[in-house]
Amino acid sequence: MTNILLFISTVLIWGTTWIAITMQVGPVPVLVSVFYRFATAGIIMLVALALMGKLKRPALKHQPFIVAQALCLFSCNFICFYTASSYVHSGLISVIFSLATIYNAINARIFFGDRVKPRTFLAGAIGMAGLLLLFGPDILGKFDANSWKGLGLAALGTLFFSLGNMVSRRNSAAGISPVTANAWGMGYGALFLLVLIGLTGTPIVAPPDARYIGAMLYLAVFGSVIGFTTYLMAVSRIGSAKAAYMTVLFPVVALTLSTLFEGYQWTPSAMVGLGLTLLGNLVMFAPSLRRGSAVALPVAKA
């Protein structure tokens, strides 16, 4: 029962964060919104660990890698995702994010020498076909520049996310607790964002209303602190391969919410496109799920 609760809670939390992100996009600059989120999450995690007597400072030799994890997982990737939300529906961004499994397979080959299995290329081809059908009306039909921007930013954010997973894999191998790495990483990410705000002259705008504050707190507490914790607990209990199946379900939750709150219009091609994208993920995971073997997957060691 515990495993089921961890699985369902993570899918629901991370599947709903995409719509919450759109609630932060608008009057408050993207850099400031992302800063609010990770400053809040970082403070919560660091204070909580300190109160429990479990706050540990990684050795100096590991600090550059903690910073790299912060840049990829807790700042640069979300700058891209938040900005992309200004151009395309949040549900579509989640679909691109679900392809992080394929990014990871390629990056694991580059950085760790892991073998890229043939099914990775098959899954990638199926997934890309699905994305073309999902984005076709907005991009290929209208040649909408904003849609292209949203697509590119979401893809870039997913690349940062995948690179962050490569760094976190290294940090875990070095004996750094994922919770410790996340706590310090969120703190470093917030500091980096604050510096970036100063360098770019971005105005620090106060949260405009209760709706914005509610979304920010949801993203910080549930999306960042609790979401990462439940995912990592699931990984420790059922293994990374089975836990990573959650990423297949994120787009279903996100697109459902996008339909309800953003007016996303389903077309027959979009339905087929979503099906192909999910099929691509299933092709990626199914053999490993049957054998119960471990593979490198998104956030598995974040």
C-alpha cells in the first residue's frame, strides 16, 4: 500500500506542477518567480534537516558538482520551462519533458559509457512522431514563431534537466545523500538566480495576489520538497525502473488540467500524438520493467 501511495502522490504532484507554473507566469518576471520557488524550497529543506540534526555539508571537493546540479536542476531548466509556458500550453511542455528518458540514455552513454540499446532509438522515433502530431497544428501548420520558441525552450530545459541527472548520478556515487544534495542544490540555485537577477537588472516584483502565492507555495513545498522526497522514497522501495514509469503518466495529468484550465483543444491528431509519445516511453521502459533491472532515469538520483 505504501508503494502505491508513493507512486500515485508523485504522479499527481509532478503532473500538476505544470499548470501551477503557468499561474506564476505574467506580472512577475520569470527569473524572480523561479527564485521565489527555490529560495522557499531551499530554506524549508535546509531548516528541516538542521532541526532533525541531519544537515551535512558536502566536502569542498564535491562543491563544484553540487553547484552544477543546482544550475541544471534548480535554476536553468526551470527558467526555460517557465518561459516556455508563455508560448505553449503547459500540458505540451510536460510531454516534451517526458522524453527526458531518451536524453538520459544518450547522456549516460556520453558521460558514463552506458550502452545505448536499440529500443532507445525506436522509442525516440515514436516519441518524436507523437510530438509532431501534438505540435503540428501550432507549429508546422501556422509556422507560429512563439510556438517554435516554446518548443525549443522546453527541449532546452529538458536537456538541462538530463544533464543535472548526470551530475546527481556522480554525486550519489560519491556518497552524497540525495536529500543533502537537493537541499544545498536548491539553496545554491536560489543564490544563482539572485545574482542573475542583479546582473540583468530584472526588477524584483512582489507576489501580486493570493493566486500567485498559492501557486508558488505549491511548487516549492509540494513540487520541489515533497515531490522529490516521495519520488526518491519510491525509488528506494521499488527500484528506479518501476518508479520512472511515473514520467509516462505526467503528460496525461498535465494535459487533462490544461484542457480544464487553459482551454487546450483536443484534435484527433493530438490524441494520436499523445498516444505515440506515451508508447515511446513504454517501449523505453517495458523490457526493463519485465526484468526488474535498474537503468539511468530522470531524477532517479536527484
